Amino acid sequence: MKRRTQPMIIFFISTLFYVACSKDASLIEKSFQTPKAFGVWNDFSLSEPIIVDQSGVDMQGYWPDGKISAVKEEGSEKFVLYWAENYSFRTEGNTPFPEDQIDQLRPQNRVFGVGFNQISDFTDAGSWFIGVHRLIDGRLAGFFHAESRWGSLTAFKSIGIAYSSDNGRTWTKGEKILNVNYTKPREARWSGLGDGCVVYNEDRQQFICYYSANIEGEDYKICMAASDDPYGSPDTWKKWDGRNFTIDGYDSETGIGGVDHKLAGLTSQAGANPSVMWNDFLKRWVMVYAGWNGVLYMSSSVDGITWEQPLAISKNAEETAGYPNLISEYGDLEGSKVVRLYYARNQNAAGVRQFAYRTITYNEID
């Protein structure tokens, strides 16, 4: 990653001086945690779209349909991608970029979802991976968006977690971790929460799930929940209350969770399907998500909690866009000066869409 030499030397010297003068070990540790940003999150260039060929693959014309997770294999330079659909796929390649692995989207590479882990009133209509993470015990945790239906496309949504002990080839059936404050309605209506992503926030030592839920009297807006458990286990998740994580994500005894609260910084634009990564060039978290108007929005946060006013990064007069994914040469969890933005382009009434990407290049601070 590109860095300027002179500011880093100055920072190093000032840090040594601080350490030599300080008697407080905790303050010394904090001095090393003051990173210098090399760019600004809202100062970037965006390339023209490139269309990824999806002809001949399973679910042709319906990619992307949610999150694409990129996990680097231990002891290898290879990346494993998990593609979210009502059944999720697993592919392998030398890069984390979807265009290099899309030809592996075949029925034999389905590993999760319909036909694998269907549970009545929870995952009977499918499971879409929204984040795959390697745990401290070597297993993989697969967080997923779940849908239950009434015989039509209308769905009740929730979020769950499954685990894999064989590098993502097979998974447990999964358990629920987040639910709205009511059970699945008797009559069909779009309901529940979901369409999210999960990151691990190192500074906070938490898994954080960013998801979309209906805010009463408003619309579906971005919310969040967190778990302090290193495995993201069920019954450890708390929803955001506007100031902290205090509200039950899901109570297995009652079958419901607590009330959802929107993220204050993102209230100006309702939407869903956030993709969040830490950007080492910006020293910030970056989020992109899809508005209901067919526009993609970008926001940023220093701590993953307080978010900036979202900025429109696409125009629906030129194209409609949805299901955004941020992926860099390091995968989907970390980026730098150059990041690719993958998304669904010009989806028609039948749901068929183009698979496109643009390159985001953040400008250096003068």
C-alpha cells in the first residue's frame, strides 16, 4: 500500500518522544493506535462500469443477489468466494474478484440454503450468506439472511449463523440471531429484518451486523446489532438502542427480538444491502448501500458506530443499481486506495440484471 515517507518519519519520532516521556502504559499503547489517513472518504474517482459475463452459469441473470464474501485460505494465496442466493455457492481462485471465479457457479458448488438447511418459518425459502469469517478455533462462521414465505415471493426475513469445520464445504443448519419484535405474520406481507452484512470490529472486539429493518412510520432503514462473543454465538447479540447495544437481538424462548433503531447518520436515505469494509488508506470504515430509488450511497465512520451523511455515488438517470459489494485485492473486509464496487445494474421487472463493477480510486491528501 502506498504511503508517504516523510510524514511517517515525523510520526515515528513524535511517538518515540511520547513513549519516552509518558509513565502511563495504557497511554503509550493508545499513541500507537493513532493512524494517519492518506485520503478522504468523499474524495475519489469512479470509473465507467464494466459488465461481468454471467452467461451459462447457475442462476444466470440474477447476479449479484446480495453479499459476496471473500475469505483468504490459511497458508495459501487463494481466495474462497461465497455467493449469496437462496442457495449460496462456494468457489475458489487466485484472486478475490468475482469475474475470475464466476464460471464456477454450478449446481455442484452450492453449499448452503435451499436443499441444505431449510427450517420451517425460518429458512424454508433460502439462506443468503452475508458475511463469512474465520474464527479463532479455525472454523468458519457464516452469517446469513434467511427468508420464510407463504407460497409466493413475499418474505418474512431474519438473520442467522451457521458454522463450518471443513473450510466451508459443509455447514451446520444454522440458528437465528436477529429477529424483529414479532413472529412471522399469518398473512403474507413483506416483513422482518435482513439484507445486511457482518464485519468484525477489532477496536471494539465485536462482530457488528448492519442490516435493514422497518422503522415505524418511516421506511426500511439501516440498523445495527453487535456481539461481544468471539464466535458470534446465538443469544449473544444486542441491537442498537440509539446510544448503545442493549436490546435483545433474539430470544429463543419468546421467538422474537427487540425494537430496531435506525442509524442516525444514515436517516436521510432509506435502503438496504450494506457492504462495509475497513479502509487502511482512509483509516476509516466505508459503507455502500442501495437506496430504494435505485441509487447507491456511500458513507464512512471512524469507529463503525457513528456514520457520516451518505453521498450518492450513482445516478438513476444513467442506470439503476442495487446489491452493492466492496471488494479489494485483500478481499471484502479490508480495502485501500483502490477498491472495486460490484453491483446489480438495470434490473428489470422479472428480476434479471447485469453484473457490473466500477473502480473506486481514492485521492491522496495534498
